[in-house]
Amino acid sequence: MVSTPSVKKARRQTLQSTEINKVRKSRVRKVEDTLTHEDATAAAKLAVRDPLRVPANGRSEHLMNEFESSLAKTYLAFQRWADKCMLSVGELSLTFTDIIVLHAVTQCSHGMRLHDISFMLNIEDRHVVAYSLCKLENRGIIKGAKRGKEKFYHATQRGEEIKTAYQEVRWSLLISSISRLQGSETELKTCTEFLRIISGIYEQAARCATSG
């Protein structure tokens, strides 16, 4: 029996689909293998309920979609907040990246290097951080000082004033509202630890997704 072109095409598509599924399963196994026992234990302790581990794949997929949707909304809300808060203290030309780079610099009194900031903010492209540092330095908000072969960045007096003004607005509009919630401090600590774990899982999954 001679195979028609349509049958041959269907066979090729079936083989391609099988290979794709093999690759996907291999990458999932890589992610699962790289998760340590400590990560799994910490995640289990943090979860009040554990809906993502139910056997029903459809339900897990729905819950994961809901989680990622909330994660995206939170990120965008935080970005809008940072932009508007900085505008309220009179800094009109700073981008969101400039703002979080400035926050990183002001958190360390001993100064921070380019790669320290990139690592803290999880920004792979150091040129993005370098551009913000150059912009902030040209505006007199931070200053760089050489120590041997490396350059350390500190906030200037103007940078400290911007930080203080930002913190005052944040306290009056954000922290004061959150603090009214019962158990807010404990919830924030729990949420921070949970996000740190989730961030690590996403990072590992991203590396596996792009590896052969």
C-alpha cells in the first residue's frame, strides 16, 4: 500500500509532536530534580492550603493561571506606585528602573558595585543598570568612587533627601493602610519569604526552558 502525501505529512506531524512532548517532559524533570528538599519543605510550611499539589491537572492549571495573573497585577501595581510616588516628591524624569536602582544604592551605607546591584535586582543585562547609574550620577543623586579597580556607588545628600521624601509618602499612603490590617507584619514576612522561594523556582524553570 502506497502512502499518500497527506498520510506522510500526518506521520511527520505525529513524530514532531512526540519529540516536542519528550523535550517538555525532560525539562520538567530537570526543574523537579533541581528543587532541593529544603525548598520543598519551606514551600509546604508557607502554604496554608496546598492547592497546586492536588492530582487534578485541570484544577492545578487553573490555580497556576490565577496565581500568575495576580503576580502580574502586583508587579504592575508596584511599578505604577513607584512611578507616581517619585513624581509626588518632584522627580519627574526617573524611570522605574532608575527608581529601583536608587533604592538598591541607598540600602547600603558602604556603597554598592554594578554587579551587586544587578544581582540584588535580578537584572541580567548589566548595561541596563549601568545606564541608570550613569543617569543618576549625572543628576547628582548618587556618586561613584573608585576603590582599587572597582567603582562603588553612594547616595549624595540630594539622593538621601529624595529617599526620605519617598519614605514619608510611602508611610502616609501605603504603610499606614497596610498596618491597619490584622497580622499585617506577620503576613508581610510570610509573603516575602514565599516570593523569594517562588522567584528561585521560576529562575530555575527559565534556565531549563532555554537549555537543550
